[in-house]
Amino acid sequence: MAHHPVGDSELHTDCLRCAAILNSSMNDMATRFADLLETVATKIRSLTVDRLARAIRIATAGLVAFVLVVIALIYLVVAIFRAVSVPLTMEGAYAAFGGLFLIAGVFVWQKRKPKEDND
């Protein structure tokens, strides 16, 4: 800062006030710029990382639910098979399940879309 003459204290006070205002303005500008950067970073994160994290959570929950349903279906089929094997014996249970799968296979075979012949 430039040296002012001793008798010019009013000018010296004005310079100090101007310097304080300028310093305050620069600090305010730095704060506003930092806030702007934080806002932009938050917006980008919400558009990318947050959406991806939500999608991963949903996919994981869906996969866990699918695996649990498959396990439950396996246990259900085993329980039904064992319940059927009590009155029908083991061979009768295999025959009953074989017949059910045969009927299901015929049904699915009839629902297929046959290839068109080019005659």
C-alpha cells in the first residue's frame, strides 16, 4: 500500500475503507463461486451416481427376490412330490409327475408357432 503523508489522514481512512470493501467483495465472489461449484457437482451426482445407485439397488433386490422364489418353488415341488408319494408309493409319484410333465409338454408343443414350409 502506498505511503500517505501524515496530514492526509482522511485520504488514508478512505483507502482503508475501499480496501476493506474490495476485500469483502472478493471474499463474497469466492464464496459464490464455491457455492456454484458445489451446486453443479451436486446436480451432476444426482443425474449420474444417484440414479445408478438406485438402479443397482432395484436390480439387486429383484435378483434376491427371484432367487428366493426359485428356491421356494423347488421346495414346493419336493414337498408335493413327497406328499404324493405317501399314498401312491414312490413309483406312483414318479408316474404322476411324469404324466403331468408329459401333458404340459404336449400343451406347449401345440402352442408353438410352426415354421412355414416353402413349397
